[in-house]
Amino acid sequence: MGRFVEKVVLVRRPRHLLSLAAVHLIVWTGLFFLLASTARAQMLADGIAAVVNDKVITYVQINQQVADTEKLLRQSYSGEDLFERVKEAKLNVLRALIERELIIQDFKTAGGFIPDTYVNERINDVIRNEYGGDRVAFIRTMYARGVTLQKYRDEIKDTAIVGYMRNKNVVQTVLVSPYQIEQYYQQNLRLFQQDEQIKVATIVLHKALFPSQKTGPDGKQITYDPQQEIATEILYKLDTGADFAELAKSYSESSNKDDGGELGWVTQNGKTAIRPDLWDPISKLQPGQHTSVIATSDGYYYIVLVEDRKKSSMTPLEDVRAQIEQTVISEQSQLRQQQWLDSLRAKAFIKMFL
């Protein structure tokens, strides 16, 4: 019996060992899949939005930059419209991040580097100017924003790189000659044409909300607007020599009454345009003349005095030379920058997932 038991025990021992190995296998397999699923979850959380050569741009980076814009959009839009506008904002941010990365990589490929002394100086400037020299307050703020000091240093370097490269490849390559300025002036004469201007003052009355009744010359009741009669009385006083400014201060219901009705220089079109139903009457008058009572469709009575006139004319080139130079520089810079960035894209591997 003892041998039999011993034999049985010897037979069962290997089975026991196999079972333990199986358990270990199951545990390690489960742990592997757990770690794999955690890593996959982290990858999905980070979300790769684009790859620029060997650099990854994540959705986290995009969301951080578009957060404020998205808050503003949510105040005005909803549903599908909001979705499309937020998507457009994210695409714009992604394109900007890609361009920034291309510039930084081009700088580093050429062997460029930003000295640590430069970064230290910039950080010291920030601490001194924004935190009153309190380095602890600066570090505490960085911590609250979830930004490490190393990341902040990297951002300073990247910003310096982008500024340097844009200056080198765009700003310094744009030169504007006198001929280009003159050519722009001739090709855009309409931009430098000054419209006819008329200096005016106004007396404005609101039409009565409800008509009044009075007995006419034939003894019948007629409907009339008492405000119109006041306007007619003002017109009579003007025609008999009364001062326009004094009448405006006494009768006008417009915000410029205290200035004697002064409205200043007006034009037919543009930012200083007077309302169309007043331009035609005043365009026929000479300085010192005034209109009759003009009833407008939106409930007002106007009397307009023409004080002075300026004929339409061209602004001389010398008066706008500096303005044109800046315009041409801006246009040339945009073109040159686009050409430069296109050349960087052409020699890079870029994959977008947004």
C-alpha cells in the first residue's frame, strides 16, 4: 500500500508543477495585455494628429492652443455649425504647428543652436518684469499651468529659432525699389483718389408719433404733423437771417446740437459717407446755402447747411510713398514666406491624421 501511495504521489507531482507553470503563464499573459492596452489607451489619449519627419504632433498640443477660440465659438454657434468651425480652427492650428516644426528642423539640420545663456537671460527678464523678481512665484505659476521648466526653456528656444529663421529667409530677402512703389501707385490710382468732400451742419427733428388735427382755411378738419410745422418755422428764420448754429442748439434733436449742428466733412461713399437721401440735395449747393426741409422715410426732418466744399483730387505720390512701401513689403513678405515654407514642405515627410 505504501508503494502504491508513493507511486501515486510521484505521478501527481509533475501534474502539480505543470499547473503552476500554467498559472504563471496566464498571469504574465494577462499582465502583458494589460500593459499593452494601457499603452494603447495612452496613445489614443495623446492622439497623433500629424507626423513631420521624425516629430509627432499630438491632439493635446492642438487642443491646448484652440481652447480659448473654442470657448468663443461656443458662445455664437452650436450643433453642426459649431463642429465645422471648431474643426477649421483646429486645422489652422495644426498647419501652424507643422510650419513651426519644419522651420525648427531646418534650423537644427543646418547645425544651428540657441545658447543656454540666451535662454537664461529671457527667463530672468520674465521673472524680473512679470513676477517682480520672485523666482518662486514664477516656478509656482509654471507648475500650475502644467509646464515644466525644461519645457518652458524649449519653448523659448523654439520661438527664438522661428524668429531668426523668418528674419533670415523672409525679412532680409525683401527689398522694395522706388520703381516698385511708383508702379504700385499707378496700378492702384483709385486707392489714392480723394472723393469730393462737403462740410455740413444739420438740424434734425423727429416726426411726431401721432398726427394732430386742426381746422383748415375752408373750415374742415385736416391732419398735420406739428414737428413739420416747427421745421418750416426754422426754415423761415434761416431765410430771414437767423444763425444756423443758434437754431440748431435751440431746436435740433440730434446729438450734435450742442456743437451748433456741426457734422464735419462728409462724402458720398466710404467711412465718412452721409446718408444717400441727403447727399443729392447738398451736392447742388454752394457754401453758405442750406437745403429746404427734407423728410426722410425713417421718420426725421432734416435741414442741412453747406459750409465748405473740396473737389475730388488725387493724393500726391510723395504723401503716400511710405504707406505704399509698407504695403509692398507686406505683400512681398507674404509671398516670400509662402515660397520658403513650400520649399521646406517639398523636402519633408508630412502625414496629417486630423
